[in-house]
Amino acid sequence: MKTMMSVDGKKIVRISDEKASQLYSEGFRYVSKSLWKEKVRDVDTEVHDNPLGTGFAHKDTKSNKMSKSQKRHLRKSNK
């Protein structure tokens, strides 16, 4: 897989190696995967407003429950 950007910088795509060589001859240039993550992938995660989320785009549902060891330590310190 390669990450490529159009000459005008408007389009960033992840494509196979074969298609990448084809697009390179058409004027696209190679860019880093981190640029694709910033501009394309991470932007898509903000679009999802579903509270359960879809795939990697779900919201954090972590609660602040104490673990068993924390509860045990609390009980020992209260004695």
C-alpha cells in the first residue's frame, strides 16, 4: 500500500503499489501515511455522531469504576 497526494493537494489516497506507479506517472506524488491519517482518516472519525460508534470511530465509554485491587486496598486501609 502506498499513500499518494494529487498535485493540487486536494486528494490524498491509499492505494496498491501497482496503481501507485500508474498515478505517479499521471502527476500524483508519494506522501507519508501520517499525513493521510491527519487529513483523511481522523477527519472521518469526527463525522460519526452515533454514541456507540462504528468500527474505530466509537466514542470513549470508559467508567471510573474501582478495580478489585483498589477496593481491597481501600478495605485494608479502613481497618
